[in-house]
Amino acid sequence: MKAYHLTTFGCQMNEHDSERMKGMLESLGYREAADRDQAELILFNTCSIREKADTRLAGHLGEAKRLKGEDPEKVIGVGGCWSQSMKERVFEQFPFVDVAFGPGQVHRLAEFLTSDSLTAQGYFEFEGFTGHLPMRRARDFQAWMQISVGCNCRCAYCIVPSTRGREVSRPADELVAEAQQLAADGVREVTLLGQNVNSYGRDLPRDLKTSFAELLAMVDAIDGIDRIRYTSPHPKDMREDVVRAHAELDSVCEHIHLPLQAGSSRVLKAMRRTYDRGRYMNRVAMIRDVLPDVSLTTDIIVGFPGETEAEFAETLEVAEEVGYDSAFTFIFSPRRETTAAELCDAVPHEVKRERMERLVEVVQRRAYERSQRFVGRTVEVLVEGQSRTDPDRLRGRTRHNKTVNFSGVGEPGEMVWVDIKSATSTTLAGEADAADEPAVHGRLVDAADEPAVHGRLVDAADEPAVHGRLVERQLTKRGRLRCRSR
Ligand code: SAM
Ligand code: SF4
């Protein structure tokens, strides 16, 4: 049996494509090797969003070249966005590469491996999805689902439209069937992936048209899927129907990632984001009005060409005012084939670094303050495994997308209730509630005479027992009762 080794760079979309690559290779009879030197097939799923990703890849390819020098039979493959952005130049720059393919061409890798071709091949069409390929997931209970590929926006700094093409949505019935299969396989949490999830479905033929909010409702209706997440929405398309879905659908988690990019309206215009500071803040107000407790996270770029000190100060103001639960912060990096790369008014690197430090200080301070609202609360945690810092504790994630380290008992994939004792800007710490009892999730109990308290704990000292134990009860968004043992 031949072995492969796959290294993945970049975003969740790439992680998901890699799951499909692994599934496909395993269906061809390959097994995964722990190290590159033990593999007959050395693969890279690349990213090109920032320059740093290119530099890192060059180092890894150097090692692949050395290994191929020792054993010329080895096959070297380079997939993903960097490969797509370079196309045939991959072979000019790295002549030892045997096969190169873009994100829409993963299936062509199988074609190459099963053919007798001895010449290097490149596959760079935009042909669609990896959705029909077999998948090998990292965790049995969590899955990604790609709802669309590509992007029709033209953000001045971004390489994605040229590496992933125009937006194409997958029909809702195909996605529902995939989610049903995932649920049947034991998946409890799905993350819907797209470059702009809110514009999902607009490109579908009239008889198949489905909005993103409708898609959320369809996935929510599937038994067994307890949590739905998605990334990323674009603020220009963030409509109230989607925000209401968070309030009304039990599975849709209390977390929204709303990329800001910059706080200054002039910079946003130069970035071609198609919203200004006021419109962004209105979206935040609408979200907080409907979902007062929601976690808000964001992406911010510092040092876009021409960004002045006063304009950067506006980014700080927005970060201060919104109070994000966390933020991905990026230093602007000029990318091939983007209009921002042509702009000459570059911000000096030292200035970018210094602005980044100031931004991170605001983001972390506000995130720390926001985190404190969880202290003293009992939250539902999906157990992911052992704590990374203390092997005697467990690690999991809340519906608000906070990592929790806690003491107690729980298997990966189980929901447990955790009493939160302390919080930093990034993680919560606590103790599993009710010793060894898993949360009884979404169990239907007659709630006719219950007050409609949305998501608040109802004191249940004298409640009837479920499974012979007293329970505390929490009403879900739809007035169903979640019970937890006492
Ligand atoms: N489609 C998503 C959106 O619009 O929010 C995200 C796409 S991108 C994979 C993730 C983030 O990378 C962007 O939100 C942006 O903040 C950052 N990014 C993209 N291009 C960049 C560049 N040239 N320099 C620095 N950061 C960049
Ligand atoms: Fe890139 Fe903008 Fe599309 Fe996001 S919305 S993928 S930042 S072009």
C-alpha cells in the first residue's frame, strides 16, 4: 500500500478540501504517513492570502526537493490557492513538482495518480466542488460543509476571487442530504463554509433559489445536528432574517463573525468593501438588538496603502466601541493580481507593526472584559479532548465559540454543562457540573405551564426527576426544555 503525506496551509476552506483529498486518496488505496520521508506521495494544500504563506511554503518545498533527490520515484503534488495563483509558473519555479492543481480541481489529482502520465501536469480550471468526494474528518462529531465556492466581491486587497473564481452555490437539497448523512454518522456540529455565506443561493436557478436564512432553517430541522456555525458573512449582506435565525433556531450558535477590515470609511471605500463605518455600526446595533448576548468576532487589516494615523485611530475607535469577543488581525500584504498591490502609498513596515501592537492591545482588553460575562454562568460545552495545557483537564467549546478548559468527566463529542469560574480574553476555565452526567440535550418535556424565559435557567429545586435525578431546566429558543441533572 502506498503512503501519502499532506500538509495544509491557510483557512478552514483549505482544511476541508484536505479532508476531501485524504478521503479520495484513501479510497484509491493510499494510507497516511506520519512523516514526509515515509511517503511515496508528498502533497501540499497551499494558501496565498498573505506573503508569509508563500515564504513558509518555499521552505517546505525545499525539503520535498531533497527527498525526491534521494528517491526520484516520489511524487510531489501542490494544490490549493497558491498553486492556482501561479498556474504553470509552479513548474518553472519548482521543476521537481509532478502535479499542480487549483482548489476546484482536487478530483484531477486522482486522475493523475491513476494515469500512466510521466510528464508534469497542471489543472487550473474553476470546476466546482469537492463535495462529492469522500471525506476523512479530523473529528467524528464536527464537520465542515462547503455551501459555496468563489466570491463575487472585489475587495482590493484580496486574492480569493482570482484563486477560487466566481461564486457558485450548491443546491440546498444536496446540502441537506449531506447534513443528514453527517448527522447519521454522529456529527453534532456543522460549520457552513463560504467566502460570503449571506449571498448563498443567489446564483441558483429560480426553482432552486434558497436564501441563507432558509438554508439555516433546513439544517436546523435535521435531528442530531445540535450546533450550526458558519463563516464568513459579509457585512453588506448581513440581513435581519439571518440574525433572527440565531434567535429562533435552536441549533444556530450564538456567535457571528462580522469582518470589519478597517474603521475608516475612506479606507473601506479604497478597499472596495461597499459599506462605510456608519453602515457597519448599524449592522452591529441590529445584531445586538436581536441578540444582546451574542459573541461578535471580526477580521481587521492594518496598514492598507495610504492608511493615515487618523484613519487607523478610527479602527481603534470601532474596536473599542464594538467590543469584539475576539479578532483576527492582519498586517496588509500586497498580493498578485489585486488592485491594492498596485497602490504606491505603502505604509512603512515599522508603522504597520506599531499599529498592530496598539490594535491587539484594544482587542485583547475588550475581549477580556467581554469574557467576564460568562463567569458565574453554567454553559453547554461540546467536549473536544484533553486540555492543551493540563492533561488532567478537558477542553471544549461553548456555543459562543469560546474555548473552555475544565475539570470533570466527558468524552470527545459529548455535551457537558460547565460552571465557569474564570475567564481570560481567549479562554474560559471551569468545572463540569453534576459530576459525570452528560447534558440531556433538547429532551422534550411538557412545558405548557412554563414561563417563556428564553435561554435563562429556571430554578428547579422541586422539579420532577428525569432518569431518577433532579434536573435544572433551561428553555431553548423554541420553548423546548433542555434539562441538566443535579
Ligand atoms: N471571505 C472572507 C471575508 O470577506 O471576510 C474572508 C476571506 S480571507 C481568507 C480572511 C481574511 O484575510 C480577510 O477577512 C482579511 O482580513 C484577510 N486578508 C485577505 N487578504 C489580505 C491581504 N492581502 N493582506 C492582509 N490580510 C488579508
Ligand atoms: Fe476576499 Fe472580499 Fe471575497 Fe472576502 S469578500 S473573499 S475578502 S474578495
